[in-house]
Amino acid sequence: MRLAHIPGLATAALVASCQPSFELSNQQRGIQQSILEDQIDAWAQGLNNRHLDSVMAMYEESEAIVVSWPNGVRSTGREASDQALTDFYNAIQYMNFGPQNVLVDVLNPGAAVATFRYSVDILRDDTRRDPFAGQGTIVWVRQSDRDDWKIRVQHLSRNH
């Protein structure tokens, strides 16, 4: 009777061993954290240099993305998010965006959360300056360990 359970247990162990692992070693977690910190730097640099194509490429190609900007604009889906970014840059002359105190938590090989403070100085088309600070949260995702990290959710709040 006990021997009858062995094939079932062996099959269950084989199936479990073929499933993707959500565990990361400390070294793997540190490597991914460093990659994401570099991604955030590249994202901020793209925003500051008005490289919209580079910035838009950092967002997930999905209708699941949600992007909230400090001006209160919130968009859902890739097309709406791209349009919101384009509209924002059409209304300004210059922006200097600086993330500070970036903390990245790699949750598993496919998901990470970054939180940070930021300061920004915007020069609008009508030459008004709009300097302010706020808090930011970005949820990063990737489908496999060979894929680049992409932004799924972004929330930038404005301190008053």
C-alpha cells in the first residue's frame, strides 16, 4: 500500500521542481536592485532630456499600466499614458526632475517596488516656474529573467 503512493509523490516532486522559483539569493537580489536603480536614473535622465521615446520604452506594453502624474493626471493603458506624457511636455519648456533617497525592494524575479522622494523644477510655456517636491512609487515587472524591467504602475504625488 505504501508503495502505491511513491509514483504520486514522485510526480508531485517533479512538477514542483519544474515550477519557476520566486526565491532570489541575496546576490541575485542585489544585482536586480542595482539594475533597477540604474533604470530609475535612466528614466529621470530621459524625463529631464525630453527623450520621450526612451521614457515611453520603459513602460510595459500593456493596457494594465497605470500612470499618475503630480498634476493630477492619471492614465490607464499604454496609449493613454503615452498621450499624457506627450501632452505634459507640450505644455512646458524645461523640467529638472531629481529622484532622491531611492529604495528598491525586489519582491521576486518578476516584480519590484521603488519608492523615493523627488524635487522638480518646471518652466512652463508661459514662462512661469513651478518648483515643488513630492513622493514617488513605481512598480516594476518583467516576464522572465531575460526581459528588461518595465514600469507597470507609477504614482508621483505632489507635496503641498
